[in-house]
Amino acid sequence: MNSQSDEILPQESSLKRRAVLKIFLFFVLACAFFLTIWAITTYDSLNMTEIIFHLRLPATGTSNELIFDGAFSTVVPAALAATLFGILVWPPAEGSQSSAAALRKTKWKNYLSKGIVIILVLVEVFLVQCNLDVYGYVKAQFTYSNFIAKIYVDPEDVLQAPKDKRNLVFIYLESIESTFMDKDSGGSFDQNRIPGLTQLAEENINFSHHEKIGGFRNSSGTSWTAGAIFGATTGLPLKMPIAAKGLSKIEEFFPGVTSLGDILEEEGYTNFLMMGSDSTFAGKRMYFDQHGDYLIKDLRWAEKAGLVTKDYEGKWGFEDYKLYEFAKLELTRLASIEKPFAFTMLTLDTHFENDDVCECCPDTFDDNYSNNVACADKQASDFVSWLQEQDFYENTTVIVVGDHLTMNNECCTDIPDEERAVYNCFLNAVEEPVNTNNREFMATDLFPSTLAALGYRIEGDRLGLGTNLFSDKETLAEELGVEELDERFIDRSHYYEDRFIYNYERYR
């Protein structure tokens, strides 16, 4: 009797260990599934290039609220699903094996549990492929192209600085699209969310993808804030191949690139960056510090200076109305120094997770995000009006652009992607454009266009992979088509990796 019991107990223990392993693996699978659901319902136009880049950087500066929301939306339903799954796979109690009914029930549970796993895996693969095109991305990782090597134009070879140096104020407006305008102006809404920026574009220079006010396209490597800034200041897409060394383990951020900050620093400019969030996030501090030696004032600076409290610790950063007030003080100080300056600022309030409204926001629309956009519009246009009243404005070029299409996936669900574009406006530029309408261009084209607006001469009107929009030269998007150029941005390039990421000696 005892010997039979001794045989049963080890067998039962083994079955339980196997069940625990199955439940754990199912929990991991369920976490992946619910994380995918959260990501695709939270973000609009999420892509593998952005995901891989962020995975290779420290998470410092990420909103605690975002982390909590993602974790809660993932772990809680996954734990519940794993508990229910555990009921199916847990072995029957000792002695129940002798019952024919219990045996049939056990087999039925096994078949059901296997079916659930198969279905969950298939649905996960379908969701990931449809929303992230993992197959296309992985394929691109094994597809090397010499496109960038053939097309890239080194600023040192073609750039000529003007004798008279102009100041630059470059404003990145978080997630602001020309799409937010009313249909009569060139947008996609019945009621204009950005009337102030619309008027600025009408009265100044706006490069448009159609006959009315419009903008530029999202592209691989420039469709999120860090990528958009990188593209607009280097003429290159921002991408980190899977096989590349993690940026978190090195001390240099794309050391081989020549950026707008590098060029202006060499010409004696004081470079300045101001933003309401932690600049450490996504490597922005590293980039601006190493490429242009920018003076940086961000959330951490504001906390240390006692300008904001620790209440912002769980959020992305402080409100834009504070940012604009801080910016006015810094610009006044910079203008008092006998030295040209390049002032860059990044707004925050229209970031997609922000469903709160600040004390300046109107109550014009039914949803908070539209009210945030309207508030951002008024603050930006008021700030530009303030700039135009300053003595230094006469010798200052102002560029106002959205960084990318909005990531709020509930905002533009009924608007086709081909109709959407990112806002841009050039004020007080030295150059006059040849043609502003029916242009196809990307963030990378802002690099040479910014320098042209400051009076720089660009031989051939190409810089990096960008084209001077003030010239009559076609952009790469116009030559190849937006979709074709986007695919070329994804392909791997020995030249890109060796020169810009690793900065090998042969390129110095």
C-alpha cells in the first residue's frame, strides 16, 4: 500500500510542476498579447523602427503614468487569463484518475487548453504583423542597400555660410498636423482646431502637399519626436539596427553625423534647448549635448531651480504655458548677448496620453484632446506674436513645425493617411520659395531648408538626404514617391551604420 502511494506522489508532483510551467508560459504569452492590444489602441502608427530604437536606450524620463497604465493594462488581464487557464491544466486530485468520467474531463480540458494557446498565438501574430509589419522590418534587417551611400550629401562639401548671421528660433509643436485645420483651409475637420497657426501659415511660408495649407509626411525613422528632430537637423532617418550595439552602453550618440547644431556651433552660435519633459528620454539630451553643445533646460532643470514642484514626477513634464514664459526670459537674455543664437523648444501638452486640460485651455470642443490642440494653437501663435514685437525679431528666422502626426488614435480615425500631413511655417526667412504647393517632402527636407532660410548657400540644394524646399529641385519623395522612399529609409546600410553610428576612422 505504501509503495503504491510512493509511486503516485512523485507522479502527481511532476504533473503539478508541468502545470505550473504551462501556466507561467501562458502568462508570458498573455502579457505579450495584452501589451500588443494596449499599444495598438493607445498609439497611432506605431512602428518597429521606433520600438527598436527605444529598446536600445535607457527608459529614464518616461512618464510614470504611462508605465503604470501599460503595466496595469497588461499584467492584470494576463493574470486573470492565466488563472482561468490554470483551472484547465491543473492535474486532477489523487485518486480521480480511476474515474472514467474524470479522465474524459481531463482530456477535454487538455484539448481546450491547447486550442486556446494556438488561437492566442495566431491572433498575436496577426495583430503584430498587421500593425507593425514585423515581417517587413525583419526582412529589411537582412536587406542591405547602397541608397544612402549614393545619395547622401555631406554638408562640409556643399555648404557656404552667410556673412551676416541670423538668429534662429525653432519650435517643435508636439503632434500638430495641418490636418487639424478646417476643410476650407486645407485640413480635414469641419471646425478648425488651429486657427492661429492657420493664419500664420497663410501670412508666411508654408510648404504644402496640396493646393491649400498643408505639410510634410511621416516617414520611417522620423515618425516620433526624437526621430523627427534627428531627421530635421541631420537630413537622415533615425534607425538602430537590431544587431547594433545598444546606445545605452556607449557614450556617443551617432558621432558621425553633422547636424544643424554642429554647423551653427562652428559658426559661433549659442545653441539652446528648452523643453517641458526630461530631455534624457529617447537620447535627446545626449544628442543635443554632443551635437552643438546646447545649453539645455528641461523638467529636471525646472525642478532644481524651484520653478516646478515634484508633482510632475509621474507625468511627462510641465505645462506649455510655463514653457513659453520660461522661453521668453531666456530669449530676452540671449538677445542681450552680442552673439547669434539658435533657440530650439519642444512643446508637450498635445502628447497623446494627456487627457487633462491646463488652466489656459478653452472648452470649445466635446473632447479634451481637441481642446488641448486649440490651446496649443493659441499659445504658439501668441508666442510668435510676442517674438515679432521684440527688437531681435528683425534679425531672427522663426520656424514652427509639428514633430509628427498625432499619436492619439481616436483623433483622426476616419481620415486616410494620404490626406494627413505635419504642420510647418517659416517666418522671416532670407530665401523666397520657388514653389510651395503640391510638394511631397519629409522631416529630412527641413535640414537644408532651415539653413537656406538662414541665408546659407547649398551647392546642388541637397544636404544629407534632404532637399532645399526653397529651391526648384525635386525632393527625393517627389522623385521616388513617398512609399518608395520610406522603404529605402528602412533598408539597412553599411554606409549609414559605419559612418554615422560607429564613426569609423575611414570617414573622418
